[in-house]
Amino acid sequence: MISLVLLPVSVLAGFIGSILGLGGGVIIVPFLTLVFGVDIRYAVAASLISIIATSSGAAASFLKDHLTNVRMAMLLEIGTVFGAMTGFLLSTSLKSSSLFIFFGGFLLFCAIMMFRQKKDSRAEVNHPWSEKLKLHSSFPKKNETIYYKVSNVPFGLISMYIAGVFSALLGIGSGIFKIMAMDGAMKVPMKVSSATSNFMIGVTASASAGAYFIRGDIRPEIACPVALGIIIGAWIGAKVMPKMNALLIRKIFIVVMLVVAIQMIIKGLKG
């Protein structure tokens, strides 16, 4: 019964996740824990599998559309992979209730900051690391080519480490942190941030999913329909996202952050 319900929900999660670069975990984990009462360990493990599916389903299409900044993704993955390893080690000893509350509060702050930022802000000057590693790039938009630069690269790496920690602890894909870092701090266009986040979240999730598998937390009856639905939804989202307005993506992103923040805080208060 749970498999039949999970499939359409996972399609929706994959669609939203691929458009926003968040990964389907922001919907799947609250749905499994709040609606079905699934143990948080199994929900996180299934979510990590779905995140890998989201990344696989959308990354190829975004690469084809030249939206993904591969050089930047490879650099930032250094931070996320080490963060994911740290997060898995912490997951065996940390109480999740306080972490949920802290995470929810941080998301509320991020949503307010992004709401105040009415449009895409682009870096005017490259960071020295960006110049040396050639992280600046471009992407097509209708009949023109949009060129952009990359700033605050060290801060981006630190943010990615934190993103990796939360990914392993909560199974959320950490796309929210990745996009906040790339869009807010590194001043990368929203569409590029979303596409690059999609490319990265699969690698981040893979770094901790194997450990959850060894521990026996991956349940096939949960993970299989979730992964299948995520792949379908991510494919649809990848086709739609390049045609969407960047401001609309930002508004959807803010709404999703607010919903997830409230869910996380409620769950934390319930213990």
C-alpha cells in the first residue's frame, strides 16, 4: 500500500527537486516520517537513494543545455564529500531533535534573505581562485549568451562542507545550502546554481548512502518506489526548468524553504 502512495509523491518530489536543485528529500523525508511514521533512519536512507536518482535524472539534461558549471561543481564537491563523511559519523551520536530545530531556523533566515533579494545578483569581479581555476562561464538564453563571474570561492567551499554534513544527517540532499552559497555568496545566476546543485547532490548522497546500506537502513520496499518516481519527476523537471523565469524559480524556492523549515521545527519540538 505504501509503495502505491509513494510513487506519485516521489514523481512530484523529483519534479520540484530537479527544478530547484534541492533533491527530492525535502519532500520525501517529511512525508515518510510525518504521514507514515517511518523511522527517521529509514526515511533518510531512502531519501539519499532518491537524491542519487534525482541527480542522475536531471544532470544529463542540464549538461546538454549548458547550464551546469562542471568546473565549479568539481571544486565544491571536495567540501561536500568531506562534510557527508563527517555527517554520517555524527549521525550515530547526535540527537536529531535539536538539529531539526536549528536547521528549520536557519532555513527561515535563508528564506527571508532570499525574499529581500528581488532578482539575480551577479558577481562583478572574479575571485582570484575563480580566475586561476577558470570557474567563470556562460549559458545560453534565447538568442543571446549570458556571461557570469564567480566570487567568494573559499566561503563557498566552507558552505559546501556544512551542506555535506546536513545531507548525511537528514537525507535532504543539501541542495538548499548549495544554492544559497552559489546564488547568495558566490553570486552565480539562479539557473546555473540550480543546475550545478543537481549535478552535485548525487555525488554528495553517494558518499553517505553506501554507509547507510552497510548499516542496513535501506529498505527496498521504501527506496524502490521512491527512486523510480524521482527519476520520472526529475526528467520532467529538467525539461521544464530551462524555459522557466529565474524570478519564478526563486519564488518557488522561497515557498519550499518556508514549508520545510516549519516541518523541521515542528518535528524537532515533538522530539
